[in-house]
Amino acid sequence: MKIGIIGLGLIGGSLGLDLTARGYEVVGVSRQQETCDRALAKGIATITGQDLRLLDKTDLIFVCTPIGAIVRAIESIVPYLPPETIITDVGSVKGAIVAPATKLWSNFVGSHPMAGTAHQGVEAAEYNLFENAPCVITPIAETSPEAIAKISQIWEALGCKLYHTSPEKHDCAVAWISHLPVMISANLIHSCSEIKSTEVKQLAQALASSGFKDTSRVGGGNPELGLMMAQYNRQELLNSLLEYRQNLDLLIDNIEKENWDFLEQFLSDTQDLRANFLH
Ligand code: NAP
């Protein structure tokens, strides 16, 4: 099977590494020639280039560009493809992508592997990024069952645990567990960087260890990705942020009132809830 990848960054590059390692012929297309050259040197693909026509004989294409470029990339490649080629994307938002992409190409199915690191670009690509990661497949009424089966089979072969749901439910769920945490974590970093006393700030920096590294990781990631999560999943992100703010106000209120019973119960609950939430 010949597989195409558009956008050879963290996700597209990691996908290419795993697919070539499993013996697939991989054709990689990216915006910059420098990225294409690095991808070839790293073994991400067997052929790379900037020209979308390189993808004309592929059986399956993964679109791995930033969210805002996905539908445009599909629009640009469809004139070169035979109708049996299956296209999927890896975008972190699905509602804004699946319907327009399906209109452009009936053999389209949306997917979203829940895997990533704080890094970006072709140099960030790594082997086995998708091993044991959840991957969401988001069909709509028009989606071809064959396309769903084929894409599911590839993600499973890369080690993903599959989930099937609608684009809308996907966007609602990821707002809570992915897009909201990016905003909270970014705000934590921002707030700490604005500590007023230089002496305290320097001490805080020196003392920041594993706890701060954990809580700041997603806020210190790819800014383009965070921005597009907000732009393309705006309403769901706003809903979760507003509910989060209510809970934050509740915490502030109880700490101001020295309501330690409330706080003790709250933290005892979250200790249990975290274990249950993450199974
Ligand atoms: P990334 O590391 O920045 O990679 C994106 C790559 O796309 C860039 O290296 C860029 O290549 C290329 N690109 C940009 N515009 C393009 C265009 N118009 N045509 C062709 N290539 C283009 O970002 P990423 O983290 O891999 O994210 C890619 C997609 O994966 C996004 O849709 C994101 O929502 C999704 N995703 C990300 C994560 C995560 O945690 N990072 C997890 C799951 C899904 P050049 O170097 O050639 O400019």
C-alpha cells in the first residue's frame, strides 16, 4: 500500500517513521523544501517534495498540517487523486473539518490520535508516538464504511486504542481534557512569569521541579496549535473555561473564608476523582 502524508511536522513525521518502519511506501509532502529534505534524511518517507502531484498514486493520505490548513490541503489535492484514494486528517478539532472535507472528497474520514509532545516540526518526529494512545475516528452519516475500516486498521496497527464518535461529541470532550488544560497551563506559566518581586520570582524558578514541569507542560507547547484549538473549537472551549472559572471562584471564596472543611473534602474528592477519571 502506498501512503501519502501532507505536513511533515511532529505528527506527520512520527506517522511517517512508524509507517516506513512497517514496510509501507510513504510519500511525504510539506510546505518547505528544507523540511522535505530532513524528512527524507530521517527516514520519514521514501519520497518527499513540495508538489502535491506526488500523491497522485497513493491509496491513502493523512493530512497532518495545522488545523487551519487541512481543508485547503484537501481541496488542493483532490484534482490529482483516483476516486478510491482514502483521505483522513489528524486535526485536533473535527467539527470544522469533517463536513467540508467530506463534501470535497466522499472517501474522507476524520481521525484524531491523542498523542503529542511539547515540540513541533520535523525534528520533533519520533518513533512509537502513537503506541497505546487513544485515537478518535469521527464518521458522519455520509462516511464510507470501507474508509472507516481501512483508517481504523492503520491506526490500530500503530498501537492506538480506537474510539468512534461524532465530530461534535469529539470537540466537546477534547475541549475539556485537551484544549482547556492548554489554556489553564499557559495561564499558569504567564502568571508565574509575572511574579512581582524579582527575588521571589528567581527563587520560584530555582525551586520549580517535577510538579511545575507536569502542570506547565501543555501550556509550553506549540503556540500555533493552541491558537487554532481556540479558533476552531471556540464555543466548546469557552463553555469549559466558563465552568472552570466558576469552580475557581468557589475555591477562592472558600479559601478567603478559611473554610478548611470544604477544601479538605474538595481535595480528597479530587484525589479519588483523578484515579477514576484516568481509570
Ligand atoms: P507541527 O509539528 O507544526 O507540524 C505541522 C507541519 O505542517 C509543519 O512542519 C509544516 O511543514 C506543515 N505545513 C504547514 N502548513 C502546510 C501546508 N499548507 N501544506 C503542507 N504542509 C504544511 O504540528 P503538529 O503538532 O504535527 O500538528 C499537526 C496536526 O496534528 C494539527 O492539525 C494538530 O491539530 C494535530 N495534532 C497535534 C497534536 C500535538 O499534540 N501536537 C496531537 C494530535 C493531533 P513545513 O516545515 O514544511 O512548513
